Amino acid sequence: MTLSVDKIIKIMKENTLRVTNSRIAVAEVLVKFYKNYLTSEEIHLKILEKKDTSCDLVSVYRVLAKFEELGIVKKSEFHND
């Protein structure tokens, strides 16, 4: 299932979560690169590439944690053995 930014905003509102610029910026990256596995750092870099948006790495981690709670994203861990 793919989500749009509008659907993510709707989920946030349904869960009484404020719709902030940081959350929208993360949502936009997730929607744009939905076929890719991105790390928090990669999401942060994609946001920084946009000149009109500012979001620090800690905010990205917090947004992703909240999105995971809401079922918007699923955390995956990859280990190099």
C-alpha cells in the first residue's frame, strides 16, 4: 500500500498529532522514495537538498518513531555479518 502526503496528514489529524513542517518534510520524502529503503540520515539529506525546508536529524528520528507508532512506516534493521 502506498501513501500520499495527504493520507499521512489525515492519519496525523485523526490521531490528534500536529501537522508540522518537519513531519510534512519527512512525509514528502517517504512518499517520493516509497520503493527505497532509506535510513534516517538519508531522509535527512533529502530534506536538506530542498532549499525551502529545514529539519534537523533529531527531528527526523522523532518523526519516524511517531510514524511507526501510527503504522505509517515500518522499522527495518539490516545487519552486516
